[in-house]
Amino acid sequence: MRAKPVKWGLIAVALAYLLAILVIPVGAVVWRAFQAGLDPVTETLTSDLFLHAMWLTLVCTLIAVPLNTIFGVMFAMLVVRRRMRGRNFFSLFADLPLALSPVVIGLSLVLVWGIHGWFGGWFFEHGIRIIFSLPGMVLATIFVSLPFVVREVVPVLRAVGTEQEEAAEVLGASPSRIFWRITLPSIKWGVAYGVILTTARALGEYGAVAVVSGRMTGQTETATIFVDSQWTQFNEEAAFTAALVLAVIAVIVVVAVNLIVRKEDIDGHHR
Amino acid sequence: MRRRGQGALSLGLAVGYLGLIVMIPMAALAWAGLSQGAASFWAAITEPETLAALQLTLAISAIVAIVNAVMGTLIAWVLVRYRFPGRGIVDGLIDLPFALPTIVAGLTLLAIYGPNSPFGVNIGFTRVGIAVALLLVTLPFVVRAVQPLLREADLEAEQAAASLGAGPLYVFRRIIFPGIRPGILSGSGLAFARAIGEFGAVVLIAGNLPFQTKMSSVDIFGLIEQDKPDAAAAVSLTLLVISLASLALFDFLERRSAREAG
């Protein structure tokens, strides 16, 4: 009989904490976006400034996600299957973006690709700007979202083992055929999970892109920078409308992740 | 022969990509921070405003890690051990802070707990506000690290202890806690490292007053804008070393407590 009040007490504490720190803040994005009615929302959503910012975010994401996915699967194969030399050393660098402040990532890119940086001067002399321009923003997006596919695929590759691959090899299948027909299908949910996390990180990146983009309104302003700049210009509705778009994407990502985890459970190899 | 050629090609591509994206920029950061000599490195990180920001960052991150250890464990416990309406939705919500852009998190916290709060609480431009923003973005770490360990916990040992007359607190301290301690440690360690470097979530709500609410990431951003890349690199390296050292320490503690738990 004593256990009941303890149970509901703990549930109440947990839910109150989540409500205060997560549910109310995220809910408030919707409320604040529509506070002045529907018109400011549609006005922002159709404004050139917002559409351009969204377009830049999309370009950075669409370049970063495929590259990081190919790299992630390749790197995981090298680490787990080929046990390449120096794998611990290289894995440290593949994990490093998670331990770095986004601002530090931005700074390190400026030091390489800025006009006074290691390579940036040469590119500048040849008419190519990298920092304060799209290439730098793409590099920053790739950097911050690099670890996720690797981290999801490595444990799955270890878990599925090599029996089926070895059997296929004995039967004479070529390495590329083994990869496409056996390895890839067995790691597909790990890859999918990694791709979703990479996409979420790329769409939502702020700090690193803020450093390398120069935050020029209408030129190098991504969706997250748009949120910040509208807020500091006291255009609250515009800031919250853009924030709402980003939050809705985040919710879709979370739902997709939960569906994939459930699918993995059914498939039998739980992470 | 063909196989070896393919292996060398993928090795070259993967290492080349990692080198271009991560390793060369890290080398440039280390060079900018260290090539200026020990004296100016030291001068950069002991500059009063910078030092105050570093101290504030470490103190708030430590508090955030501790609150996460307690609340994260409690939330994981509630989600694993209890059945209540809406449990599945709450469980799914835990991942939201990882997907939500940090600037959105900071913006919305300022809107509801800032100067124009509809609840009448104003923690905008205070250290409490910074801590709340960091608690939001680090929420999943401990919860997600403790949940699987709680699911695997030995229920029979708990029941045996209870039937022998052990109280619930005793059972928790002696039987449950040792099993989930590795998860609490690794989750708190990740939360601490994340809090140290966080920028987007704090930049709006902190107000960034020097010596009061200015965090190190904001300090570095300011140094870059003032065109002081070497000083920014010195502070960045300090932050990176603290972050890596704390991750290594928590990893060591986690392994040790996992061994003790058997």
C-alpha cells in the first residue's frame, strides 16, 4: 500500500520537470507564432528573406547529409571490417565534433579558409571566397554533423557479425556485390537513424555557421540565423514563425527516430 | 589484388575527407593557439573577462551535470518502472532536445521565462536562465544512458532483498544504484561536455554581461568578431582540453563502476 503514493509522487515530479523545461517552452513557440493571428505568419513564410534563409539551410543540408552518409558508412566499414591501422586515432577525430563548441568549429574553419588562413588566401587570390560565403557555411555544416552516421553504423556492423559475408565470399560473390546485397541491407536501419540525426543537426546548426557566414542579411543568413536576427530586430512574430517551422521539423525527426527504433526492435537487433 | 586496391581507395577517400573537414582545421586551431608562445597564451586565457567567463562556464556546467544526474535518473526510473497514461509519448519527447535547433530553444525560453513572461517569472539575463537553457539541451543524455540499464536490472534480487525486510531506500542504494551508476556517470559526463561548449541556447537568454552572465562560447565569439583570432584560439583550446579531459575522466569512472557492478 505504501508504494502507491511514492509512485505517483515520482511521476508527478518527473512530469512537472519535463513540463517546465521542455513541453511549455516548445508549446510556447506555437502560441507566440500565432499570437497576432495568421497574417504575420503567412507574411513571414512568403517573404523573400525567409525563403532565401530556408533555401540556404536546405542547400547546406543537402550537401552535408549525402557526403557524411557515404563517409560514415565507408569509415565504419574500415574501422569494424578492415580493422584499419590507426583506427583509434582517426575515430577520435570522427567523434571530436561532439566535444567541440560550435563557435570553436567556426573559428577553426576561419583559421584555414579565411583570407588570412592557411588556404583561404590562395583561394581568395583566385576569386573564390570561402569564409563569409556559401562554401564556408557548407564546410561548417559538414563538420558539425559528421559523427552521427559513423556512431550509429559502427555498433550495428559489430552486432551483425561477418558470418553471412563470409558465406557469400566462399560462394564467390565479389566484394561490391557482398556490400550491396548483404552488408548494406543488414545495417540499413542504423544508416537511416544516422541520416535522420545528421539531417536534424545540419538543419538546426547555428553557432558554427554564424561564425563563418558573417550573418549578412539576405545573403548568408540561414534559417537559424534568421530566427536570431529577426528577434534582435524586434520582429517577434517573424522570429517565432521561423522557429515554429524548425520546431515542426524537429518533431517530425523525433517521430521518425521513434518509428525506426521500434522497427529495429521488431527486426531483432536492438541497439 | 583488386580487393586490396579497393580497400586502399576507400581508405584514402575516408581519411582524406576526415583530414580536410576536421583534422586540418584542428591543426590550424592548435597552431594559432600555441605558436604565439606560452606567455601570450597565458595572457589570453587569464584576461579578467575571459577568466570570469571560463569560471562561470565550468561552475554552471557542473551544476547542470549534477541536476541531470538526479532528474535524468528519476525520469528514466519513472519511464521504465511505472505504467501511466501517456508514458509512450513522454518517452518519445525525451529525444526532442537533440532535434530542436538550439537557437529555437533559447528563444522560446526567453519568451516564456524572460522579461515578458506570461507566468511572471523572469530569469532572462541571469545565471539561472543559463542553467535552465543548458538543462533543456542536455536533458536526453542521462535519461537515455540509464534507461537500458534499468531495463536489464535484476528484479529478483530487489524482491529478495525486500522480502528479507530491506526498505525501498536500502534496496535502491545497495542493489539498483550500483547497476545504473555507469549510465549516470556517462550521461552526466556527456551533459557536462555539451554544456561547456553550448552557444545557441544560451546566447539569447544569457544577456552576455561581462563578469556576470557571459559564457566562454560567447566570449570566443566576441573575440572572433573583434578580430583577435589568436586569443580566441587560446580560449578555444582551453575549452577543448577541459571537455576532452572531463570525457576521459567520466569514461574512466564509468568503466570502474561497471567493473564493480560485476
